[in-house]
Amino acid sequence: MTFARFFLSLRRVGGLPPLLILFGNLLFLLLLPALVKGQAADTLRVAPGLAEVFLAPGSYDVLEDPTGQLTLGQVRQPRWARQFRRASSLPTTTMEHPGAAYWLRLRVRADGALAQHWYLEMFDSHLNEVAFFPANGAAPTITGAGRPLSTRKFPYKNFLFQLALRDQQTQTYFLRLVSSSKTTFLGRLRAEQPLAVHFQTEYGLLGAFYGVLLIMVVYNLCLYLFIGEQTYLRYVLYVLSCSLLFLSEDGLGFQYLWPHHPAINEVIIAGAPILLLFTFSFYARQFLDTAQHLPRLDRWLQAVTLGSVAVLVLNAVWIRSGWAVLLYLVPYSLIYYAAFRVWRRGYRPARFFLLAHALVALSVLFLILRRLGIDTFTSTGTVYSMNVAFVVEVVVLSYALGEKIKVIKDATIRTQGKLVKQLRKKHAVQQQLVEQLHQNQDLQNQLNTELESLVAQRTTELSQQGETIAAQNRELLQANGLLALQSAAIEQLNQNLRRDLQEVKTARVLSKEVDFGEFSQIYPDKDACLTYLANLKWANGYQCRKCGHEKYCDGREPHSRRCTKCRYVESATAYTLLQKCKFSIIKAFYAAFLIYTHQGNYSSQELSRVLDLRQGTCWSFSQKVLEAMRRRRQAPDFDENEGWTHTLLDDATTAEVEEPAAESANTSA
């Protein structure tokens, strides 16, 4: 019986003198802090029905070794064992002194026969050295962020150790932790099956997250290459630096990208936040256009950012102070202040910046608190808050990009309107030139008539007027040359006008403002539709569906292709939405266009009226188009902004197959 239990039992004994009971109570209250401080940590209990147990501060003991020289045998000696303190009694449950060794003592008891293995998981992947000492005296597992990934028994982004638990037995485990920065002792015990489910869920979500980042990098890089706007390139650099930070924070980078280079891992852990600060400032100044709206504040922002980056690099290389991370707050706060000032001045895109980066700022604050060793707000939600915040940022900035594209589109439409007006003016000038040509021709005819009459009447004056007539002929030749140049210019203008009209019609088709007559001008006949469908179908090259051969020749049907190896023939409509279509392919194109542009809300009655087809036929085809649209939305490469022609390549129906033997028979016939 412990000393505390002795006094508690003494209070329950009847018949004792009241003075003795009072003295016992006072002595118990005076010794209670020392008793609580010196008693061992609570035992962690696992049972068959449990899935996981968190390492609460009251469930383990901590011993700080400033020299880092103590061994397991020494810490088990009474001299050092008495210096273990319960984590809940410490001022803070963090590793306050980077570089020092911290020993953790855990007591785990299995209440019942366990059907699954249990594992100890340490969350912080930045621990430079982690040594796990099993309770059965086996060889310790020594690993950490400063050692290759091959030193870990389980190749996982966090530190995972197996516990050899026995029924109705309490076992003591020791952990030796060393870190170059302030961190916490966060961890938990997990059963094998829930741990496997957790792995699948966590890695699936992280894979989707990094997939979104990759899509945004490729998408904005393509926009930069096509448009040349530097904002997209700066945004790509910002997304890449965020990806590097995420890879270093969650440990996936060390697990998959540089598992054999712990030195690179430590450099990235220290440098990724600094790179994020630099690229974020680089991108934010361009997006907000602070150099134009707030030139004085822009100079301060640039100086503060560069100064903070220099101090942070110096701290990471030489000083190694845990409080240097507070420098991140200064440039981030100044950038948000600049965004607010720019928004107040009427720059509308700044509101998207404030909205998109609000959660990012909060997640950066959580990151700084973790780097300072403050675990008050540390949880699964705050650890992955930056991932969620960055996805929200991508959505908001994508909407901002859509609005920006809409503004560009409106400006393009206005420019096209001005161009049409200019073409009309040029056409009017062309008409004036034609009239002038007619007048010149009439004048020339009149002059020729007068000359003929003068030749008949004044033969005697022919020699005198020869030079005059020759001069007039030279002038007429020059005028004819000018007229020829003008005629060529007029022809070029006519060609440009026809091309612009064709482009306007095509643009109207893409903007969903076209009737069947105008649509037929874009796709005038069956051959044009088959040509377009064949080019769309084999845009990425031909490959035989039967043998995989990539060389072909023309089949007997128009726009069909025959494999030169197995002689398998595939028509342009095979494996598409138009296979075995029983009405005109032009009407089928227009029907698919109408249903897609109206997002499936186009009745078969209206389609029957527009296409002059039976309602049953229109209903059946509408169902095929709707099914193709549904499958297209479920495709991995689906894009909300893609055109209606993607539905034409739906291959859910049974493709027509022309056997090589039949083709050989037809060829011989």
C-alpha cells in the first residue's frame, strides 16, 4: 500500500481520536504534491475491443538528458529512474532544448488476449533521432529524420514500432528522442486492423491532394506558355514551394522522393518554409500589383520580405533559435495589409486574394505554433489544415481566373465588334473604289470614242497629236496598274471578310447561340461530319483495337481505317456515340450539341420539332447522349470547361467488327 492510500484508509477507520484524524488530513494535504510528483505514470491499457489509445501527458514519464550520453542501462538505475517525471506535471510537454536527448518511459498492459498486433506511432516526422527499446530486451530500433529510411522497420512517413504485448502483463518501453527544433511528444497506440484502414484513408486523401496540386501546376504553366502572363508562372512557383513544404511536413517526401538522403531531408525541412515565404511574396506582389497601386508600401514589403528571408536562412544555418519562426508573421501580415489596402482602393481581384488566403494564414499560424513547440492547438485538423486551406485557395483562385477570362472574353467581343465596324468601313471604301473604276472605264471609253472621231476628222493633225495621245496612254497604263493593285487588295479584303464571317459562325456554335441552319454551314454534309469525327477519334494516333498495330491504310468505306497487320477495319463511327445511328449524321451532331449545351434539359418533343424526326427516335438518342454525358463526368480526365464533342467519343455501345477474312473476300471480289 502506498503512502497516499495509507492516509486515505486512515481517514476511513472509525474510532480514532479527532485530533489524530485532523493531523493525518493536514499531513496528507501537505505531502500530496510531492506524492503526485513522484508516483509513476498511469499505465496504458489496451483491450481486444479498442482501436487506439492516445499518449496523454499523464500516461508517460519524461527524463531530459542535456549531455545526450545516457544509455538504457543507466536510465534504469535507481539514480536516474527517480528523476523521471510525469509529463502532466511538467511546465510544458515539449522538447524545450533542441539537441538534448529526451527519454520517454511507457507502461502498457494488455487486459485480455489480443487478436491483433499493437503498434506505437510517433506523429512528428521531424525528430532527428528516435531509439525504441522493446520491453523484452531485444535489440533497439534506431531511426529518425537524420537517418536513411531503410533504418525503419516499417517504411512509413511517421515512426512506427511494434509492441510485443502479453495477456494480463504490464510491460515497460523506453524511447530516446533527439530533435534539432522544438517539438512535442505526440503519439498513440494503434491496433493492426484500424491502422491498416487509417493508412488507406490517409494515403488516399494525400494522393488526391497532391493530384490537385499537380493539376494546378500543369494548368497554370500551360496558361503561362500560351498567354505569357507572369502571374501564372509566379503562381506555379508558389504551388511548387507549397508542395515541397507539405512533402516535408507530412514525411511523404522522405518516404518516396529522397529516402536515402537524410541530409537533403533536413535541408528541405529547414528551407521549405523560407522558400514558401519568398515565393508567396513574389506571387502576391504581382497578383495585387502593389508596385502600381501602393508603390511606397511595395518597397517596404520587398525589403521586409528579403530581410526576413535572410535572417531565417542565417538562423537555420548558424543561430538555430527556436523563436526565429516568429519572423514569418511580419511579412505575412504586411502582405495581407497590402491586399486590404489594394481592395479598399477598388481593385476587385484583391477580394479573392483575401478570401483564398484567409485559411492559409490560419494554417501558417498553426505551423508556427508547432515549430515553437506549442501544442495547445495541435490536432489532426490543425496538422492537415494547410492542405484543406490550400484546396480552398485553389477553388477560389480558379473562380477568380474564370472571372478574369470572362473579362478578357468581353474585351475580345468588343474588339471583334470594332473589327466588324472597320470591315464595314473597308467594304464601303471598296464600293467607292469600284464606282471610281466604273467611272474611269466610262471615261476611257469616251476618250477612245473622241479619239476615233478626231482621227477620222483630223487626219492632218494626227502627227501633231501623237505625242499627246502617247502620253495619255502612259497615264492610262499607270491607272490600270493602280486599278490592278486595288483589285488585288479588294480580293484580299473579300477573303479576310469571308474568313472572319466563318470564325464568327464557329464562335457562335461554341457559345451555344446557333440554329440548325447555321450549324449546317459549319458541318455542311455527311463527309464533313465524318472527317471531323475521324480526326477527333484518332487525334492521338491510330492503334488497332484487335492487335494493337499502329499502321493502317484506307478502308473501303469513306474515312475508315484498315490495320495493315490483321486487316481489321474500323469505321469512323465505330466505338462512338454515332454507331448504328439511323438518321442523318448532321442531325445527330446537332442533337448532341443541343442536349450537351442545355445540360440534358432539352425535351424530345422540342428535338423532334427542330430536327423533323419522330419523337421516339429523338427520345432514344437523347438517352444515349445523357448516358454518355454521365460517363464523361465520371471520367478521371473530365473538365467542366470541355466542349460538347467529347461526348461523341463514347464507346459504351457494341462496336462493329469487320473480320479480316471478310475483308479479304471483298478485296478478292
